[in-house]
Amino acid sequence: MVKKEELPACPVATTVQLIGNKWKLLIMRNLRIRPWRFNELQKSLEGISQKVLTDSLRSMESDGIVTRTAYPEVPPRVEYALSELGESMLPIINAMEAWGIAYKSSNK
């Protein structure tokens, strides 16, 4: 987890540090719909390695963006979901989606 005193002074840079890589944004895109299991996420994110997904989820969990719920079942079941903090970032993801749709539909 990044300590608050280690965060950049610029609030935009802080946001970019927390969710500013391709995989974290795509993980959040998926988790905004419902909780997902690890293998579901990996299958839906073409090109992501198991290590990168694991590292991204651990980082997002330690930063308070994602929650991890392990169910005491056989076989074990673990689900990832957006935390309250993660859900507070949904306007950013939704704005990026709207911009992407508008850009793709423009004549450029």
C-alpha cells in the first residue's frame, strides 16, 4: 500500500499512480458490473499474464480499491469486487467509456 505521504502532490498524479495502468483500468471496468473470480478475470483480459493479474489485484487490494472474499468451500472460491473506494472511481471509468464511444463514432 502506498502511504499517503508518499503520494504525489498533484491529485491527478495520485489517481494515475493508483489506477493508471492498462490492466488496473480494465480490471475496474469488469468489476464495476459484478464480482469476478480470478480465472474469469484472466480469461476476459486478453494478453494478461497470471503474475500481472495477481500483482495488480494485490496492489489494488492493498490500496483499498478492491476487496477479496475467500469462501470456505471445496474447491476454494475467491471473488474480487470493487470496494467503496473503488466504486467512488466509477465516474472516471464511465467518463473514459463515454469518451471512447464518442471518439470511435466520430469521423476521424
